[in-house]
Amino acid sequence: MSAGRPLTRQEMKANNSRTYLLAQRDDYIRRYGEDLGAYRFLLMLLQTHGSKLHKRGDTTTLRGMAHELNGIFAKYTQPRS
């Protein structure tokens, strides 16, 4: 319950979606390790949700996801001195 009232159908759907994505993220991290799991999870999100975000015109969220993905990629591809 939230704010002393039952959740609406839309709020329940959003909460279930969030719970599902968090479980998927944890599974990727458990299988592949902290950084590679996060990288693979972000790739999955970009693949599954990127086209929806682009069609809706939500370039800010899409750009943020791409920025996080690039940060993880750059961390492991930079030459070590």
C-alpha cells in the first residue's frame, strides 16, 4: 500500500515491471560478475526498450542509457599503463 490506499492498476503494473527488471539485473550480475553483468543488462535494455523510447521521442532516457553503456565499455577498453 502506498499513502494509506491500495495501489491503482497502473501503479501495480509499474511496480511489477520495476521488480522484474531488478530481478533480471541481479541475475545478470550473479551470472557474469558486477561489471560485465551490468554491461550485458544495459545491452539488453537498449535492445528491448530502445526502439520504444525512440518512437516515443524520449531521447533523454535513451541517451542516458547509452552514456552508461559507453562508460562501462570505456572502462575496459582503455589501455592500462
